[in-house]
Amino acid sequence: MTINTKPVSVLLIDDDEINNFISIKLIKKALLNTEIMACLNGKFAIDQLADIQRKDPNKMPDYILLDINMPIMNGWEFLEEFKRLNIDPLGKSKIYIISSSVFSNDINKAKSYPLVKDFISKPLNVEKIKELFEVEPQN
């Protein structure tokens, strides 16, 4: 087993604090070496990311897990603002929509964004997380 010295950084953007708590626990179970930051709405996340981009673009998160339905700034508005502000010009962050929506129009809309890698249905579980982060199974 190789030890990854650099932690995988994850930004979780979801207005449901209980969901965030569970997601963080699952991610930490699936990936031993992680740094996870949670934001309760898209606006707060944009502000955080713009700040990181200004200070040190190399500290952009490896993964952004984005909910769709949130107050203040929803997932779609987040994606538009992320693109408009050119927050990640190096393309370091992989964005995944994580939603409980089962509407095909949401799934298709998510896949229409070049920034979005995939649409993942809630609830998350360890297997989905390992697949998402391409973690090889332990023998």
C-alpha cells in the first residue's frame, strides 16, 4: 500500500448540515488522508474559492461536491458564477453534482455543464465515494 503524502482536498457545498456531517464521515472512512471543508450555500463557497484563487491557486480543492437545491445561491447559480469569475483557470477541481433529485432534466442539465464531471444521487455511501475518488480496493 502506498501512502499518499498530499491529502485529497474536498469542498462540500450543501445546505443540509446533517447530510454534510454524514458525507464527511463517509469520505473520511473511504479516504484516510483528506481535508474537507463544508459550505452551506453556493455564495459562501464562491467567496471561499475566490479567496483561495487570489491567495494560492494551488490550494484549490481537488473535488467539489455540489448540491443543487440550496438557499441564497443554488448549485446552478454556483456553476454560472464559478465559470463567470474564472475561479479555477487551471482546472484543478473536479466538480460533481450530488443531489437527491431524480428528475431527468436535472441530471441532463448537470451533464450539459462542461465543468461537471458527473451527477451522483444521494445518499452517498462508501462505495460511491471510493468510485468517485477512484480509490483502489484494499486487499
